[in-house]
Amino acid sequence: MSAAPLPLLRTDDAGFESAYAPIEGRRDLERARIEDTVAQIVNDVRERGDDAVLDATERFDGYRPALDELVLGPEAIAGGARLDPDDDAALCIAAERVRAYHALRLPASWSHDSGDERLGQLVRPLACAGLYVPGGIAPLASTVLMLGLPAAVAGVADVAVATPGRETHPAVLRAAQLAGIGRLHRVGGAQAIAALAFGTERIRPVDKIVGPGNAYVQEAKRQVFGRVAIDSEAGPSEVFIVADGDARADWLAADLLAQAEHDPMASVVLATPDPELAGRVVSALGEQLAGLGDAGIATRALAARSAVVVTRDLEEAVALANRYAAEHLQLVVADPGSWLERIDHAGAIFLGPHCPVPLGDYVAGPSHVLPTGGTARFFSVLGVDDFVKRTSVIGIGPEGLRAIGPAAVRLARLEGLEAHARAVALRLERGVAGPRG
């Protein structure tokens, strides 16, 4: 009999916490191992520009792009964006739904005027954003939409994509066209992040860099933060599923595999109070792995930071989900909406048996760029808010100054900042609207 494809744990076992700890503490980007390498790449790009970008691409990716092919403009993007009609139709459906969803969440400026006082906030789009889209085996056209359309809805005028590869897949180009992206850079890795942050001869700098990528990409984002804004440091894909005894084992196994096939470092967890369901899911995983074709990535992910956990009840399963703080959380239970109030930490929540994560990956509407590695405790899903900045508006007239000025003077002196206090006190001492000094 072959070994189980992933551990089967029980919360009532004495050794549960020690067995579960590596899964819960899955956020390990091996920063110490790569920090110096990334710093060298970033500094080299900052100092030598395009030549450093090309050298790093040749060193790490095994090819050297031609300088005149490094940047594609709108015409080149449109010229290569030719897809099979059915593929194009599916991409258009996704684009329409993603755009419509983010249009519902567009933040607006506001102002509250009350007599002698005006308080408000201006919301303005970023001037320029850089979107990182990983390369590799599959063309991640969906990620172009999930990053580019929130930026477009927010009103960002200049949006650039960086994605690695000798050639750019037509689906990626078509997605860029649908998202209104004006330039695409055929470069990836830490060198792409550095180029977007500092600019080179051919790559204009941006104000914010967002998007997933490998550990080198995320470390580079961390190192350029401050020069530019970034979103969260995205890690390997993950899903946590809470299921009751009525859930279908074959569907749950398929849902776990859908995330496990992304990355050997992916983490997938099922928590259920039904031990029979847990056993059936483990069996179904073995059967589905055998029919997956190239199952190497998924097999390693299942064996490393993944598990099926038998809990005492659904309440404990939900408590485990909150501890895990998943990128994707599926509630495959009766009346899943009734459990929403108990969920504190998750990037995206998928309700019911007919709503697997891949719907969110492509066509549901919300972005699939989500916090990973437990960072859903403090990071949020990417959206239009990531592409705007907010500016406070404060207006205080004479009556307002009389009302709140003395408190400001008092607090400034409490903190030992006499010049702060005098800036207000002078106005109060001279009758607020007194003669010019």
C-alpha cells in the first residue's frame, strides 16, 4: 500500500501542536540566504542601468534580451495580442467582471464643512504603477488583469508590466491590452524590480510596485521599499478548507490539488470534524495525483507544509483557520454565510461547495493577488485602494481657532515643543484676526 500523499493529523493527539507548527509557521522566504545576492543585483541596476538588467537576465535566466526588445509599447502589445476566439472571449469575460467589481469599490474624495471648520480628504490616483507578472511554464494572463484593471479603475495614467521570458505569450499581451497597459518590459527577477524602482535608460521608474513572484522578487521589493511603495510580500500559494461531513471528498481533493500544483512550497490544509471524510479525501488525493500527469510539484507540496486535520468540531476547525490566516479560505459547510462573522483572518473567503478557488483566480471579480504566509492578519486583498493616495484637507477659521487652539498650545508645551505652541498662541494672543506683525 502506498504512503498517504499528505499527513493526517488529529487535534486531540498529544503531538498535534508540534506536528502542525511547521504548517502554521510556513512563512519562510529564506531571506538570509538570498538577501546579499538581491542587494548586489539591486545596487548594480541602480548604478549601471540597462546593462546590469541584461547581465542579470543572462546570468539567472540563461538568455540576453536585445535592448530594442526590452520594452514593448501599445502598438507592439496590440500587434501580438492575437488569441483563439474562444480563449479571447473567456479573457474578455474575466476582464469585464474584474473591472465591474473594482468599479464598485472606487474610493472618493470627501469634505465635511461645519461653520468655521472644514475637514476632508482628497483621493488621487498614483501617477505611475509597476506590475510584476511571474513567467515560467504558464502565461499568467489572469494576473495581468487582476493587477492592471484595479489600477485602470483607480485612474493610474501610466501602468507598466514587467514579466520575464524571451517571448511574451499572446494571452499576456491581450490581457495587457484589455487592462489599458501602456508598456510591457520583457524582464523579470530582482533586476526587474530594481529597474522599476530606480529607472534605467529604457525603463521609466514607477511610484509603486505590486504583484506576486518568487523569493528573489519579493526580497527585491522589500529592499526598494521607501524608494517606491509596494504591496505585501507574496509567498507560495495556499488554501485552508473547513468542511463538514456532507462535503464531497473528490471535490475537496481537487480543491487541495488546485493550489498544490502551483509551487512545491505551496501549503494546503483541510480541517474537518468528520474522520471518515478526512480518510476519503486522503484516498481521493492519491487517486487524483495519479491522473494529474506531471504531479511532481503537487506531490512535494502535499508532503511538505500540508495536512488533513481532524478536529473536535467545526468551531475548532474555524479556530484553526483563523490561526492559519489563509490566502484562500473555503467554507464547505452547511449555511457557510452563518460562519462569516467568526472569520477574522483570510485573504479571500469562498462560500459553499460550488465555489472553488479557481473561480476567484479567473472570473469571479475580486483580485486574486492576496496576502500569504499568515499575513492576512494585517494585509488585505489587492484592489483600487492600492493605486490611490489620500491627502487630508484641514481648514480652520477664527472661531475654530478660538475653540481648539488653546488645547493645541497646551499639548505642544506638554511635549516640550515651544515653537509649535507659539505658532498657535501668537494667533490667539492677537485676537485671532489681529493686525499683521
